Amino acid sequence: MGSPNSTRLIDNLKPTPAKIKNDFFRVILKFYLDRILQCMIYKSYMRYISSIGKEIREIARKKGITLYRISKDLGIPNESLLRSLKEDANPEWKTIKKLLDYLGYEIRLVKKKDET
């Protein structure tokens, strides 16, 4: 038969109520931590997107171009454009790109400077 060490190893692998409970809580905790992280990422994304809408409105205002004119030139319904640029909106990237192209801007990713 098996050695005492192998028997102990097999005993450690047997699911006990405490191990099952531990694993269950570990899975639940991971689920909630993942959910919290997703919410944090989404909130950060929403802050960025809502600020980009504000920036696009400001650029258009400084150029003297109305949002109505932009909507007509780009073939976007005016109501949709206004909704896309609201503070808490979630516009599609293709809409943002189309607006920035129209206004003569582009998005660039720039590496942050190291803070030392």
C-alpha cells in the first residue's frame, strides 16, 4: 500500500467543508474584485470621454462653428451629435474621430513622463 506521506497527501486533497467554503469565498471575492476593477476602469473611461466632449464643444466654439453646422456637414443628426457631446455621454470612437478630423485635430498617445 502507500507510504504514510502519500496517504497524508491524499488526505490533504480530499475536499472538506472548510476547503469548499474557503474556495467558494475565494471565487466570490475574485468575482467582486474583478467587478470593482471593471467599474473603476469604466468610470475613468467615462471621465475621459465626457471631458473629450467638452473639449470638442470648446474647439468648435473657438473656431466659430456651431454644432448644428458640424452635424449638417458630417451628416450626423443634430440630436445625436448633441447627445454624443453631453457631459455624461458615451460617444463611439468613430464619432469622436469624425469630429476631430472635421475640426483639424487628432488623438495621439504620448508616454507619460516618469515622476521621480
